[in-house]
Amino acid sequence: WEDAKRVLSRDRNFNWFLSARVLSQFATMGFSFYIIYALRDFNMTEVVAGYLTATLTISQTVANIGMGWIGDRVGHRAMLIIGGFSAFLSALLAWNATSIAWFYPIFVLTGLANVSIWTISMTMTVDFGNETDRPIYIGLSQTLTAPATIIAPILGGWIADSAGFVPTFTISTILSLVMIGILVFLVKDPRKSKIANL
């Protein structure tokens, strides 16, 4: 606990990174309801549901390979920013969708955002701290974001039930912008910071 307090008190960059990770759970809370929304409001057929599922799976597979490879060379922060914009555009398109065709780009963007928020963020966590502190950073990153991971879909479901799907997507859109702002203006790439300090 003392080591955890020491890390949180001295590493402001990591704190902003954690803030972005927590917000990412709420920025993507609408993702779970896209299929239900398409089914209820756009009379989606089983065949289209299969196509959309395939679209999501393929986009996530390609994104895992591509974003991982690019992130290793350009920096994982850049991939998180791309994921933030993907989450924003996905929720924005869902918010304004007028036909079932809109859900194909929505699901592609969802795949990109999922890979960024889950896979890339875990990879970036390893870049913080030194060899001694790295387990503490990893533990804090997983533990402190866990409540948001649990609460976000419950909150999204409550909003969808009480106010409808569109308000859920609207809130996700706004929180995506806040997350992007934190990543762009406040979070620095820890790997590049280490190189600069050498």
C-alpha cells in the first residue's frame, strides 16, 4: 500500500492515464446496446446481425495486429487517441443513425475502440515506471479501473431503460471527447519520456 501511495503521489502522468482509462469505460458504455438498438429501432434481421457480428470480429482482429504493430513503433498513446476518436465517432453515428446500414461503420469503429481501450491500454501500462515499480503500476491500473468497468454497463443499461438508447449514446459521445482531451493534452507517452530523460 505504501508503494502504491508513493506511485500515485509522484506520477501525475500515470494519474491522468488512469483517469482516461476510467472515463473510457463510460465512453464505451453504449457499445453493449448497439445490437439491441438495431433490433428494436431498425428491425434488424438475423442475417444482418450475423454480418454485423462478423464486421466487429474482423475489425477487432485487424486492429489487434495493426494497432499493436504501429503502437510499438509510433507509441501506444497515439493508438489510445485513435481509439478515443473511434469511440466518439461510433457513439456519434449511433446517436444519429437513420438506417441499419449505419451500423457497419459503427461496428468497425467499435472494434478499433475496444482494442485500443483494452489491449493497447494494458500494453501502455507496462511502459510506466522502472522494473521494480512495474508490478505496482500494473496492479493499480487494473484495480482502480475495475469499479468503472463494473458500473459503466449497469449505468448505461439504466439510462437506456429509463430514457432510451439515444441519451446513452449522447453521454458516451460527450465522455469520449473528455477522454480524448485528457489523452491529447495531459497524458504523455511514458516510453518517450524515459528516452528523453536518458
